[in-house]
Amino acid sequence: MAMKLHRKKRLTAIIASVFAVSIVVGLVLYASNQKMNLFITPTEVQAGIAPLDRIFRIGGLVKDGSVKRSETSLRTDFIVTDGVADIKVTYDKIMPDLFREGQGVVAMGKMNDKGLFVASNILAKHDEEYKAPEVLDALERAGHPVKKTAQDSKGS
Amino acid sequence: MHAEFGNYLLVFALCISICLSVFPMWGAFANNRQLILSAKPLTVLLFTALFGSFICLVYAFYIDDFTIAYVAQNSNSMLPDRYKFSAVWGAHEGSFLLWTLIFSGWAIAVALFGKNLPAKSHVRVLSVLGMIGCGFVSFLLFTSNPFDRTLPFFPVDGGDLNPLLQDFGLIIHPPLLYMGYVGFAVSFAFAITALIEGEWTSNWARATRPWTIAAWSFLTLGVMLGSWWAYYELGWGGWWFWDPSENASFIPWLSGTALMHSLAVTDKRNSFKGWTLALSLSTFSLSLLGTFLIRSGVLTSVHAFASDPARGRFILIFLALVVGTALLLFLFRSSKVKTKADFSELSKDMFLLLNNILLVSATFFVLFGTLYPLLAEVIGKKMSVGAPYFNSIFPIPMILLFILLGVGPLLNWKKHDASTLKKPLIKIALISVVLGLLSSLIAGEFYLWVMVGLSLSLWVSISSFYNLNLMSRHKKTLSKKLSSLSGTQLGMTVAHIGVVVTLAGVVLTSFHSEEKDLRMAIGESKEIAGYNFSMKEVQDLTKDNYQATRVIFDVSRNGEFLLSLAPEKRFYLAKRQIMTEADIDAGFHRDLYIALGEALDNSGNVWSVRIYVKSFIRWIWGGAILMALGGFLAMMDKRYRKLKAENFAKISEDESKPIFSHPVEGD
């Protein structure tokens, strides 16, 4: 009887842990499928690789002379380029401090049906010398090797 | 001169830590009294050397010694003195020196206050800490020496401290955070020693508990300060971004929380032994992993440190050594530590087991989301995992945890009679749901999440108070009731209430805050959440190391003037860097928050402005302070001081009859 009880308990424990682990794995797979954002370069967007129904990130440099601000609202339009392809981006919130022409930028958002990238978030870094790995990657993939300095970023 | 001296002290510290990792351990095996006795003086020397070295660096900052590269990069002659002091840990090298110093501080505390361990175990623990110290000090010396010179061409003035770090929060955030991170090294060293000796009794767990709780409490404060700092200094007004650097501290926090609870079971019931050991080992390993993620620059983060491949490689090798050794020891020795699992479905043991399963899953969720971009990069994809992933998955284990939290503390160990609890618990549940519904309706628009969050908060708080009353039911007056409670009981209650105060803050802030990005001109006013914000005037300021534009806003409610807020846009001269300085009126039930975007025309009278009315955001950090306070109360429990080396083995025999035990030789 005691043996049986012991076995039963062990079996329950094993079933419970298998159950728990499968729930955990299932949840992670579900969430990761839905919620992770692919990083896509402007060249790839132009080639039509970008998903139309999902949020993703693009990165590159803000093209010189492309920034246009609205007179009446916070809306800003600009072009993100990796040197090969240009993507039009619009954003209607406050721009980060380090946003300016010729600087690296990472934008998160969706393509609308007119081929305009509607950004929901513009990521900026604290340090002027810092270039986000994504920006470097986009430039490199487009054939502009960027020399990485030993000290890319500072801060805490 | 001071730079050389600081450097010598670091080299000396390395020698000492090598001695510390070898001699006492050897002595404990060879029964050599002299070697055993060397542990304490060696630990004191290690601390003294690192402290001296730290003072040298502080002095270098104080006298603006720009011949030292680290000082030149992170300070400036115009920097105010208090920031010269905090600039010592403003970047990688100095902050790692602080980290190592704090680590040796923990080691010296173990040397002085760990006397309740048997002598041999005590020195083995110190020896293990010495080994970890070897790793830390060599990392400093070989990859991140803060005393490297710029000679012969040193700069006339320094590059200045990153303006974001010129702030009170950043003076205290890193020390507290590091207290937590490296504090888990102590429970790690205890676990390794227990594995070496093949003995992990309830007394071991009892001896480990106060150290773990202390580290956890500091980590809680550290994480909280990080969140607070991000809120007011980054100018985004958020309190948590699921940024890799935040996750790096949150992962060990979650795992440490699981460890604290599992240690309680091992202490009181002499079970869950292998599990507790595994958690002790993994919590510190996760701390190191967090360090690796932040300091190697492998992850894109708002505050990544300088990325130098050599550093990443060093930490990775060190991490592999630590985890590998721990894992090997665990595999070969943990079978000696037998666990008897003997409890029914309704018992404190069972609920703590569930607590651990949920907390470990939560740790895994966060770890997975943080590491996923790295994994994806291996298969050639660039991915980012942001708030949507974490926000959709993290609440699941947390909701279950809060439901259990209302029941677990009320239960007896081993077995509880369901009939005694059914009635009061149903009552408490009903009251919480009704009050939760009412308060979520009062708060404004109805949100299901707010109601769930508030009901859970009430459920846990009411049940905690009910439990306090039960525990002290034999005393009549309130003061007698309070004094009859042990530190553990009181601490547990305070910490549990703290966590639901945070929960209430989180749901209320997330759903009831009003946030607006606006274009505003002088003389204009805007109404947000019942408050009227009107833009009055623009001022220009000149300070020692920055110039600023300040915009004055008057805030009124129902036509009545409340206060003025004056957010600034600063231009730091040395780094030519622009900074947003938000102005915040903090309150019990709401914060008023204004941050400036940028001037939108040449006259400087039109600005992009970010105005927030944040509901109950202070509760998030207030709850964390309660949690830490609870931790400190629990640490003070008399039980831990009663534990004496002489009766180390004996207590465990009387109280819980371990299956495995062998006599511990005193020295």
C-alpha cells in the first residue's frame, strides 16, 4: 500500500511536470511567433521582403535634406537610406534628441498601402558616437563597410 | 603616483585572492590548522587592497588627473564634486572596480559573521569566494584596468561624464544593484561548499538564508532605482522597457526570489534539497550572465557599456568555468543530498513548490525573450523582442502566483486541514473581488485588467493581515501582537504587501495614465486628465558644464493654480550632447510630468512637448521599498543568530533527522 502510494505520487509529479513544461514551451512558442519583430534593411523593403501586416524594424541613415516637419502638428516625414534604397517614413510623436540628418536611426512600425512606413517608435541612442548594430548591419549589407571602433558606446 | 599605487594594489589583490582560493581549501582537506586559520586574514587583506585601489581612483577623479585614460574619458574639471565622485563608477572600468570591491565586502562580511558555520565549512566558503574573486580581479587587471595612462600625450581637460549619469539616482543605483548581483555569490559559495562536503542539511539552508535575503533586498532596491531613474532621466516617462539591461537585473531577481522561498522549505522541512542547491548555483550564474550581456555589448540596449570583444570573451570563459564547475559538482555530488518529499496537496510545502515552478517559468520567459535576438542571429536573422512579447507572456505566471499567494502563507507545513480555511478564504475572496470591482470603477473607465490587478492586490493584502492576526491570536493588544511576531513572519507579510502595492501601481499606471505629445506655443494651454497646462515663458540658463533652455508651465485644476513646472533642454558643453530634463510633480495618486521635445521654430517659442498625468506610479517603487524592507526585517530574525557551529549537526538531527549525515569535525 505504502509502495503504491509512493508510486502514485511519483507518477503524479512526473505528469504534472511534463504538463508544466509543455505549457511553458507552448506559451513561449506562441508568444514568440506573434510578438517578435524582424529587422529589415531598406534594400530588402524595396525588394518586397517586408511583411505588410506586421510590425517590423528598419534601420539606416536619415537622408540629408529629407526631413520635413509639419507647421501645425508634430508630424515629421523623412527618408531612411542604406545607400542603395530609400524608404519614406512618417512619425507623429516627439523625436529623440539625437535624431538628425545624416545620423543613424532605427524605426519600428508598419508599411501602409501607399508604401509609406508609419513609425510607432523611433529608437535613438544616448551617445553621438554610438551606432546601433542594426544600422551598421544595414549599411554593411548594402555594401558600405563601416569601421567599428573599439569604443562604440558608453554609458551604464 | 596614486595610479601606480592603485594598480599595485590590484596586482596584490590578485595574489591574495589566489592564496585565498588555494590555502584554506587545502587546509580544510589536509587538516592543517595554520592554513585553515589563514582564511580570515586573507579575506581582510583582499578587501583592504581593493578598497585602497578604489580610493586611489576616487582621488584621481578628485584632483582631475587626466593622465589616467578612464578619468579623462569620464570626468571634466567643470564637473560638480559629487558627480566627480559618482563618475568613478560612471563607465565600465570603474564600475567593475566598484563591483569587485562590493564583492570583497560581502566576503569580509562572511568572514566576520559566518562563524555559525563549522570552522572547515566556513573557510571553504571563503575559499570559493576567493576563486570568484580571482576571476573578477583578473578581469579588471587584464581587460579593464581603470588605471591605464594616457601618457605622454594627455588631454588638457576630460571628456566629461555622460550627462545622463550626472544625477542623484545614478550615484546610488549601481552600488545597490551590485550589492544584489554579487551578494548571490555568497549563496553560491555556500552551495558549492555543501556539494564539496556532500552535506546539505536544513542548517546549511538556515545559514544561507539571511545572506540570500540580504542580497535579494539590495537587488530589489537596485532594480527599483533603475526603473525610477529611467522614468525621470531618460525623458520617456516609462518605468519599465523590457530592455536587455533591465532584464539582466530582473532575471537574477526572479530566480533569487524562487531561491529565497525554496531555502525556507529546506530550512524548515529538510526537503527540496537538490532543487535549492540548483537554484543557488543558477541565481549567481544568471547574475554573471547579465553582466556578460551588458558588458560585452552583444545586445542592443539603451545603456550598453563599451563593447570590447576581449571583455566579452573573458566573461564568457569565466561564466563557462563557473557554470561548468557548478554543474559537474552538482551532477556528481548532489545524489548524496537525499530529499524526502512527504507532504500533501494542501500544505505550505506544496504551495512553495508551485511558487517555485511559477517563478522559474517566469525567469525562463524573460531569459528566453532576452536571449532570443542572439539565438536568431546565429541562424542569420535580425530580430528584436520588445514589450509585446513580455507583456503577453509574463502576466500569466504572475496571476497564478498572486492567487496562490493569498493561500500559501496561511497553510501549515506538511498537511493542512481544508475545513478550517475554506470559510475565511471564500469571504476574503468575495470581499476582494467586490472591492476590486468598486475601486476599478471609481478609478475611471472600466478595464478588466485593472479589476483583476486590484482584486488580486486586495486578496493578498487582506489574507496577509488575516494571517498576521492568526499568527498572533493569543495576544490581546496590537503592540503585544506585533512584538510576538518573528522577524520572518513580519518580514514576509511586509514583502508580500509590497509586491501587491507594486502590482496595483502597475495596473493603474498602465491603464489610467494620460499621455500626450503636443505642439505648444507660448500662451497656449491644454487640458489633460482634468489638469490645465499652460505654457508661460522660455528662459535661458548657463551653468558650469551646460547651457539650458527652460520652459515654464503653470498647472491648474478647476481654475485654481496648483504649481509651476519647469522642464529643461540641456546642452552639455564637453560632450556636445543634448539632454532632456523632465520636470515632475510627484504625488501619492498621480505624477504630473512634462518633458520638452525640441524647438519647432526659430523664435524658440514653439515646442514639441510631452505631458503625462501618471496615475499611482509612485506605488510601483513604494512597493519595491516595502519588499526590500520586508527582506531586511526577515534577515533580523533571531533564529539565524541562534544557529551555532557547535550544534550545527545536532540541530539538524533533532529537528528533521536527515537521511544523510556524517559528523562534522570542529576545529
